[in-house]
Amino acid sequence: MLVFACVWLLAVPDWNEHNEIHAICLMIHIGEEIKKELERQERSQAWLARKLQMSRTTIRDTLKKNSIDTALLQRISTILGRNFFLLYTQNSTE
């Protein structure tokens, strides 16, 4: 399963003339968020690769993506001690 940040909102009256349902996609680049957290903790992508028992190339390629497998995101969240899933829930309620 991939994590995408899309939130479906019912249109409020007068939001548009047809009261249609609209999708608002929150653009969260999860790979960039993970990179920022690695920098904050002064850890390298190579360090994360070792912790995940993956190659550095695989990690580098994964962090270039704007979506990520939820099982892998859970593992990364645990290793870095940060719940990256909160990025999606916090942004969806703003």
C-alpha cells in the first residue's frame, strides 16, 4: 500500500454553483520529509540503509519519491522515532 495525501471534502453551499465534491490533494513529499529528519538527527542515508538492511542506492531512490510503501514508512518512523503518518493527518485537518 502506498501513502498518498488526498483529502475529500464536501463542498459547502455557495462554494461553487453545483455543490460538487472536490478533492484537495495535499502535496507532501515524504522522501523530503525523511531527509529533513535525517539531517535534524545528524544521520546519513547510509546509516538509515544499514538500519533497514537495504542498499544505499535503494534508500536514495526511495527518498526521491513523493510516496512510499506504508510498511516501509512504519519501519522508518520507528527507526527515527518520528511518526511520519502524522504529516498526513495534521495537514488534512487544516
